[in-house]
Amino acid sequence: MIFDAHARLAAMLDEPYKYGIVNTTGFCAGYDQPDIAVAYEKYGCPTSLERYFWFDSGHMTSHVHEVLAGEVERWLQG
């Protein structure tokens, strides 16, 4: 059994609106601030981190990880 994570992530990038994502190309520059979850506007971010695909320049957001984990779970239950 091999789970194709690449295909699932590509689908998320192709149709981000299905997953509640509005930004797939950038990230919030204030991602490392302690109050970013409640004060994202303070750091110039137009939307919460959950609406981004990227957490920073090399990592996906926790929302993307949660969606991917759900896909793995459904695949395993098959």
C-alpha cells in the first residue's frame, strides 16, 4: 500500500477553495509571532494562517496537515 501524498497536495493546490484555502503562493510574514493566531492583521496578513497553504517558505500550515491526515485516514479505512 502506497499513499500518494504528492497527488493529494497537488489537488489541494489545484482547487484550494475546496479546502478553505485562499493563498497558495505566499505565507504570512508574521507566522512566528506568539499572537499570530488571534492578531494576524497586526502583522499585515489579510487572513488567518488556516487560510494559507504555506506556513513559511518551506512548511505547510497545520490546516494542510490536518486535511492530509484526514485523507490518509479515509484511504486506510478504504
